[in-house]
Amino acid sequence: MVKIVLRERESAQEAVRRLRKIVERSGLKREMRRREYCEKPSEVKRREKNRAIRRAKAQSRPQTGGRA
């Protein structure tokens, strides 16, 4: 659970901005989207397998230094 306490002389907008950052860092938003609907176990396995394949491809690619 994410809690936020208003600081002294902190506006509501600043507190909401701070809350948004905390929620984003904690991964809560991603988790909520993932649980938004029921996913079949076969879909979960397929998604994880595809993610592992993409990760392996990215690691095998030579790293470039960016712009030259």
C-alpha cells in the first residue's frame, strides 16, 4: 500500500505529483493493468516465453555506443 503525508507548505498538486512518482516506481500501476482481466495460463506462458526470447536477443546483440 502506498501512503503519502502532506509536507509542510506543500500544495495538493505537488503531493499528487509526488504520489504519482511513488506509484510509478513501486510498479503498482503495471500490476493493476496486468490484473485488469483474467489471463489464461497458456497466455501467461506465451507472454513470458516471448519476453525471454526478446531479452536473449537483446543480450546477444553487440552494444553500440550511441551516436557517433
